[in-house]
Amino acid sequence: MPPPAARPSRRRLPAALLAAALAAVTLGAPSPASASPTAGGDYLVGRGIADVTGEAAETGMMGYSSFDQKTSGIHQRQRSRAFVVVDRSSGKRVVYVNADLAMIFQSVQQGVIARLKERYGDLYDEENVLLSATHTHSGPGGYSHHVAYNLSVLGFQKETYRAVVDGITDSVAEAHEDLRPGTMSLGTGTLTNASVNRSREAFDRNPASDRSAFPDAIDPAMTVLRFKQGDEDAGAISWFATHNTSITNGNTLISPDNKGYAAYAWEHDHAGVRHLDDTPGFVAAFPNTNAGDMSPNLNLKPGSGPTEDEFENTRIIGERQLDKAREVYADARPVSGGVDSRLAYVDMENVTVRPEYTPDGEEHRTCPAVVGASTLAGSVEDGPAIPGFEEGTRTPVAGIIDALRLDTPSWLRTCQYPKASLIPTGLLSEIHPVTPQRLPLQIMKIGELHLVAAPGEFTITSGLRVRRTVAERLGVPLDRVLLQGYANAYSQYVTTPEEYDTQNYEGGSTLYGRYTLPAYQQEYARIADSLREGTALERGTAPPDESGRQFTFQTGVVYDNPPAGKAYGAVLKAPDAAYARGSTATVEFATGHPKNDVRRGSTFLEVQRLENGSWKRVLDDGDWETTYRWTRLNGLTGTSKATVTWDIAADTAPGAYRIVHHGDAKNLLGKITPFTGATGTFTVR
């Protein structure tokens, strides 16, 4: 906790200093009398991290839209990383969050803002809080309030939604409590071996003036914002554009993918952070930017490039981002400037786009949302989605899919031309929410850096055009404006009008028609003007809270039952007596269903080492070297097992070890009881 505020002087304070003092009192942080701008920096800086891992078994995964991809365990946990920055001269504050999630849906933004208001009143709201996702495709889904994004997950998953919202809120609360006087530094660099353009045909349709900005058809920019509290390093945010899809749609273990690995490796391996400890530590976020057409699969094939092993690719692509980020971090230069933010809700289905933003210099309009035929195929470079629309009709959601077969009216087909229209989700949303209509558009200023928070996946050229528009309106260098993708809501892809015409996957997934991007440019220009001039911005009409209209086809856990003659936690497969470093230990336990308790902020497993007569945890289910798998043995009897593997690293300390499993079991009356099981002792030599 911050030290107590010093007793204030009876002298009259200057207005700016008084504002900072009031802000500090609100925060419970040191007042200017005990932490003046000359003692620690011009900002108050706080960082926080919390678990957002949802249901680890029998829950559809979010990202690839595959009905067959359901969670079966954990490779690494998903986490939310938060930073709070307060300008001590003005008292203004902003919150930046990056979470190991596929998307930030409007449901999540609404839930988090509501939780923050419960805790802090009007201190934090949708205007000064930016929520972003890394875009991992290996986490449980079902936390949207829109049918299109819950369909392959078989509906809304309450416990996963709760884990996401509560985890993000906890990370912000932790950053709030961590506020200390601090400084920020900013650095930029280039990384050319962690992405490839997966839609080159569409990219090549753009004018030479755009293509020349990306000679290799990738956005190689790495931007790092470094935080210090006093003289101590506190954290970093490292932006880089690449899809978080090194792991394929054949995987069923929860994983934060390449960006999550980069964050974990910096925190755990370099900064010594242990995520289950309560002590604050270095927080390293690796958010995405305009990654719509950027793939980490360098061979343009799922799970391929640099190697043919998807988990090794995850590590390598993550490590390349980490190495470049640490290099840029070391050379970052101090920045100054205040913090500020503006947000407006825009009806993206009904924007009249002025001629100065359109390619032909004519006025155009956006359209009610339509999902194009090419969307269902997915991106063949990162992972095909639904193999055939007819296959979906054999699932429990057949009735919903049939209902989505509404003919697209001719006027809407004309508006969306040349898209091969498939599902007019904008028209269907008049009956039930299928895809979003009113979206939050936000620009956040953190010192010299300006983040254009975008509720979708922008291609690199789309991102470039938005950045140019905003930089021009703000009068700042282009490299001080970033397109922060996957932020505050999700509305699929945004291509340039030229890219849209190819109707590749990204174009078919651009919901609001050919002039979606020009509409964004126009609206972000309006928001940038308000930010530059310091004027109030008409926020527009926020979308309704759709939490009361959710449904699910997923059955809950009926009951659990251990194998005959065994108790929960009993060892079904014992470890060997000894292992050499570099080998793998595999053990099995009698267990209950992991949906009984997602164990957010905890773990399903521990690797423990015997030290001075006591067992000490050295690894858990958030670590790279371990995996937790759940397997149903008998659906009729509710019998299941947990398999824990430990890939013993080459630098593991020799000694005596054991593996522990934590679980929860549900009886026929619905009572859930936690249990713990442990193997016998084995040695690592």
C-alpha cells in the first residue's frame, strides 16, 4: 500500500498542485506534500495483473469458430494486465488494459465498467478506460452478448464471462492500489521475422502511396512504453502487429499463444514474477495493433513457420517479440505530456461518409451489417473456420442457423457490393442481437503516445490510414499514433475499400460495407478534434445491455463420481522413481469436472520441491513447462481423470519432487467439495 499522506501545509497551494493533491486523496496515494513532482516524476503509475481463465473443459473455444474445438485443459492461464496513469499536474487519469483474450466484446466492456463504478464511483468510466485483447484463439468463448460470436460455443457461458469480467476488474483494482510517483519512456524499433501478410492479393490493390509504407507488406513497428515507479522498473506495454494464432484450431488446451508467452517469459523468466504470489511485480503486456492481415505462421499454413510444431512456433514467435521489446525498452527515452481520452458511440450501420474520406471523392454510406460468404471459410493461412455451412445444421444450434438464412434484400446487396452476401446480421439484430451496431470509438493520450482504440481487426493499410488521419488532426508525428486493435468491442474486420473489392476473408468479414474504413476515419477525426481542442464530445447513444437475453445449449455438470474403489485426488498413474532433466513426467489423478470451479487466481496443479523438510511450489498450471488435461472416462457415471505433465527443463534444480492436483467434485445433490491429491516423491537428477 502507498505510504500515508503527509500532513498538509496551512499555506495556500497553487491551483495545479491543489488539483494533484485532491487527486491523490481520492486515490489513497501519496499527496504532493510527500511526493512532489520532483520526487519520482510527473505521473502516478500503477500496474496490476489478474487471472481471466474461464471454463477449462467442454466449453467451445473463441477465435476459429470451430464447433469441434472445445476446451480440455490448460497449457497456460490467461491473464489481464492493467496500467493506471495519473497526470499529477491536472489530476486526470487513464486506464489501459490488455487481456489474454480473443476479443473484448461490448458485453465485457459493459460488465467491467459496471464493476468499476461499484468500487470507485465516477472515477473510472468508458471514456478513460481502454480495454484491449491480445486475440488468442485458444481460450474458452461464450462471453459475448451477440449470437454471431457465441454460435460455435453453443451459447453464452456464464462462468467464463464472470471470470473475464472479474479478472479484468481485479487487474484494474490492483493497478489502482499500486499507484506510485513514476515516469514513462517511449521507444520504437522494427521486427521483421514474426509476421507475414496472409492477404497479399488484397494488399497489392492499395495505392503505391500506401504500399510504400510497408515494403515487405508487413507492419514491422514495435512500440514500447516503459513504466518506472521512482527508480524501480514497474512494467512495459509492447505493441506489435501479428495474429495471436501460432496455435491451431486442432488444439483444445487453454493458451495465451505467442503474445501470452512473451508476457510470461518477461515476467517469469526475466523479472522473477510468480503469478500466484500476492506481491506486486513487473507487468509486461504485449498487445496487438492493426493485425488484420498479419499472420505469425510464416509459411502461410496453420501451425507452420518457423517449424512444423505449433507450440514451438508459439514460443519462437513470442520470443522474437520479447527480444525486440526488451531491446527497444532498454533504449526508450523519457516522455512528457498529460493524459486524456475521448470516446463516442457511433452507429456504424448508418454513417454518411463525406467526400474527403472516400477514394472517389463522392459521398457514400455504410450499410447494415452483412457477413460475406468468404467469412465462413476462415483464413486458410491461420485456420479454416466452419468447413461447410451445412455441417453446422447438424449441431444443437441448427434452429438458430436456419433462422439466420434470411435473404439479403437487393438494396442491401447493392450497398454491400461486391460482397457475396450470406447473412444480413444487421437486419436480424432488429429481432435479436447478432452483430453489434453502435460501437465505442476512443482515442487515448498517454504522454506523447496516442492510442486509437478500434473495435475490430484492421489490416495494416487500414490502420495506416486511420493513423494518418488522427496524426494530422492532432498535429503529432505518425509514430506517436497507434491503432490499438481488439479494443472495447468487436465487429470483425476492417479493410480498405480497395482490399474490400477482392472479398478475401478479411473483406467478407468487413461488416458495414465498402466504406467502413472511410467512416472510421471520419469519426476518429471528429474525436481527435475534441481531444486536441480540449472540448466536450457528444458521446452518442450507448448500446443496450443484452445480458438478459442470453441463452445456452451447454448443459452444466450433473454430478461427479470417482473410479470404483478410488477417492477424488487418488493417483491413477504414478510417476517414475527418478527423471533426468530434459525428460517428461506424466501422472494421472481421479478428479471432478473443472467447471465446478474455474480456480481463477489459483491452479489445478503444482510441481513441488522438498526444501528443508517442507514442500515448496515451483510450478503451477500457468507455467510453460506444465499441462493439465481433463478427460471424461464415463459420461453415464460422471467419472473423469486429470493428466498432469511436466516437461522438466534442462536447468531444473536436482532434488526431491512431487506433483499435486487440486480439483472440485459435485455430488448428486449439487454440493461442490474441493479436494487435493499428491503423488509420491520422485527425484530429478
